Amino acid sequence: MATLPVIAAEKLPRRRHRGLAKFMKNRAAVAGALIVALVVLVALFAPWLAPYDPVQASFMTVRKAPDAAHWFGTDELGRDVLSRMIWGARASLLAGVVSVGIAVAIGVPLGLLAGYFGKLVDGVISRLADALLSIPFLILAIALAAFLGPSLTNAMIAIGVSAMPRFVRLTRGQALSVKAEDYVEGARAIGLGDFRIIVRYILPNVLPPIIVQASLTVAMAIIAEASLSFLGLGQLPPAPSWGSMLNTAKDFVDQAPWMSIFPGIAIFLAVLGFNLLGDGLRDALDPREL
Amino acid sequence: MLRIIANRVLVAIPTLILVSMMIFGLQKMLPGDPVLAMAGEDQNPQVIAMLRAKYHLDEPVPAQYVLWMKDMLRGDLGASIRTDVPVTTLIAQKLPVTLQLAVMGMILAIGIGLPLGVLSAANKGRALDYGANVLALSGMSIPNFWLGIILIFVVSVRWHLLPSSGYVSPSEDFWMSIKTMLMPAFVLGAALGAQLMRHTRSAMLSVLRTDYIRTARAKGLLRGTVVIKHAFRNALIPIVTVLALLFGELLAGAVLTEQVFTIPGFGKLIVDAVFNRDYAVVQGVVLVTAVSFIVVNLFADVLYILLNPRLRRS
């Protein structure tokens, strides 16, 4: 009788390491991770990196074109565009991360409850998510920001609440499939309570797609914050944010195009970074995706 | 099949009720007492009582919701607190402008997204696929209001090719209307086209892997025939649903596009209302947006059933 070759358990690459190796092979994903790391570093070290005070107006240098002293030029109040962009990275990154944090903190537990308990709980939570999803993301965020009042904090709350139903749906779907697995049945059979089953067995297994979604949603949230600030519903002047910089820059596009060009490139790069990272994570964590 | 369609319609009803509750709830989030703000400086108790009764604010919140809902169902969305014009009139004035922008944006998005998605999937792993993917990812990452500002600078300010802002009705001057709307429609359609390209590519790739495509190729059919006649027709089914979902983004994108190009549409209406604290208008616009989004998705669901032979026969 032929014997099947036995592979030593330790020789098998662990799933996590396989995912990491796949991620590292994906050049676009690595580029995304590097861009994200760069934005994080710029945001963290803004006080040391910015050559000038981002809010200090200087009427001697109003709308100066880029030169050796001001690499990206100055704005309508003579403030250094590069310094405002460096500080603006904080607002954008904070908005992206905090609003996604809000969406995950509310959406994932609701999704877990809906998927695990089903029936009435699922019905109520799913309809609520459907209702929120039926209002386009940015329109809901604008309406919430309007009623809450314009500020960066309220913009983050508005974006977080608007993004939340995506996480409810995703987590619910994942929890539904995981709860039918044998190990969950086993945990139930040995008498573990619902709460422990959800936290110890279901949550860890639904995390990979949530991480992917979170990365892609940060990209969306950065655009949303920039959009709200552009409309005047996010970061309020004189504090810098890429969106609010574009809000004033649009009135000077003829005389000072640099005021528009550079903050836009910053938004584009940050969003591209998170999109590439999210795509790379998805490919690394889920081999079925194309 | 009829049962599936009826089921979809039934599911939409509680969603609509919940949406209306949330939009009603928005006004309760406002800090302070609206009646005290309306009563002015003298704060006459009689005026305050009269205003409370007029706006049903002396009733319990659930009763206020029922009364508000009754008005909504009658098509009465209230009136603008600034101009006293009924919200329905304002929406009826602005909606055609946004619809023109949305339709032109959608045509451009489909014109860019579908062919690129098909070509990209048919050439998976080749230079064309990479190029299309880079283009799509860039399209998704560029904020559309920034793209608008840059296009105004290049196309209008520098090259003097197209008008930078404003709106001309097609009934007034058809070609001028198309010309004025071309740049905003491109700005709106670019991000959508990018997303559509990615969805089309994904749908095409999953169809191209199926057995019947392999059979069609094995029969010796031309590659183009297999891709277009066999694969694309089947990949179109899920794309219908994606298009309906993108409709929501189209409306949201219109808000920013109209702001950049100063187009007096639906999106500008909500932004102006936000700054004028004209909450009835904000609520009305959000409600109409949500209802139209739900209805469009309902149509897409029904169309999906009609297009899909397996569901059609069930």
C-alpha cells in the first residue's frame, strides 16, 4: 500500500506569514504602505518638519510663487503652503482614522450581534443599516455636519456614522458564515456563553475582511473630510486642512495655481496610499478576490 | 419571480420608514429651542405658545413624527425659512439641472468604465491591464472637487476652451448647455468610471473563468466573439446592480461638482441651505435623495431578476 508523503508540521508556512509574504511581493501594496507610513510620519513630526508657522499671516509675502524660501509658495494671507500642508496632514489623518474608528466601534459589534443572534435582532439592525446606506455617504455626512455644527470633531462623527453601516453589513455576513463552523458548534456544545463565543471564536475569524474594509474606508474618509472642509463644514480656519486650503485656493486659481495644486496632490497621494494598501491587504488575506 | 419582486418591495417599506424617522430625528439634534429662536428678542409667552402650537412642538415627539410624516406623504415638505418658498418647489426647480449633470456624468462613466473594464479583463496581466488599473485607482483617489479646480485652470483659464462655471438650460441653447456641462460631467463621471471599470473587470474575470467560456473557446470561436457575446453579456447582470449603487455616489458627487462650477442644482441647494440654517430644505433634499436612491435600487433589483434567467424562471 502506497503511503502518503507526510509533511512535517513545522515546515508548513503559517497562514499569517504566507499573507505577509504575498503582501511583500505585491509592489503596489508595498508602495501604498510606504505612502501611508510617510503621511503618518509627516503628521506625527509636523512641528519639526514645517519650516514656518502654519497660521501666521505675513502680508509681505502674499501669494508668492514657489521659490527657495517657500517651496510650495504662499497663500492669500502670506502663509507658507508647505507648512500648512504638513500640519494639514494631521487633520486628514486624524479624520480618516478617528471616523473609521467610530464606524468600526459601532458597526462591528452591531454586525456581530445581528449575524450571531439572527431573527429579530438581525431584522432590526439590518433594517437600520439599510436605512443609513440608502442615504448617500457624503449627503448623510453633510446633513449630520449641518445639524451638529461645523467643526473637525463633528465632521469625524458625521463621517464615522455614515461609514458605520458598511461595517455592520460586512461583519454580519462574515459572522453568519463563521457561526455555522464546527468549532463554534463545539464551543456551544461545551457550554460556553454567547458573549465568550462571539469574542473568542467569531470576532478573530471575521477580522481580516474588516481590516481590509477599514483601510479602504480610511481612504474614503480622508476624501470625505477634505470634501466637508472644502464646503466649510469641517476644519475651520485658520487651522489648516487640505480640504479647507482648497476651499480658499479655488478663488485664486487664476493668480496663484500653486495654492490649489499642492494640497490636491497631498489628498491624492494619501488616498492612493490607503487604497493601494487596502487592495494589497485584500489580495494577501483573501486569495479568492481578484 | 413575482414573489421575489414583491419581497424586495416589502423590504423597502421598513427601510423607507426608518429613513424618514432618522431625517425627522435630525432636527431634534439641533441645540436649543427653535421656538425661542423664532420668537425673537421680546420672548412674548403668547407668541411662544402660538408658535409651539403652529409647529406642533407642544405635542409628544412620536405624535410630531406622525404629523410630519402625514405632511410628507401629502407631498408637503415644508417651506424654506428664508424665502418661504415650498421645499417641493425649490427641489422641482433644481432637480432637472442636477439630473442633466448626473445623466451626462453617467454616460461618460459608462463610456469610460465599461470598455476599459472589458479590455482590462480580456488582457489580464498584460500592460493594458496594468495601465487601466493605474488609471482606475488614480480616478478613485483624486478628489473630484480638486479635479474640477485644476480643469477650470487648464481648460478654461489657460486654453479658453470651455466655460468655467454657470448653467445654461438645454431648452434655451442646447449646444451651449452641453458645452457648459461637459467639464462638470467629466469631473463627476471620472471617479464613477474608475469604480465601474474595476467592477466590470472583476465581473468579467469571474465569467471568463467559467466552463461555458472554455467550451466556447474550445469550439474555436473568435476571442472577440467570446469576450463580447458570451462573457460581457453575462457580466452585465451584476454591473446593473453596481450602477444603481453608484447612483448614490453620483448624487453625492454632484454636491461638490456643483459647488466648484457654481451650478444652481440640487447639490448647491443643500449646501446653501446648510449655511443658511434652512433645515426644512436640508431635510427635504436628504429625504428626496434617499427615496430616489431606494427606488433606483429597487428597480435595479427587479431588473436583475428579469435579466437573470435562473431567477426569472424561479
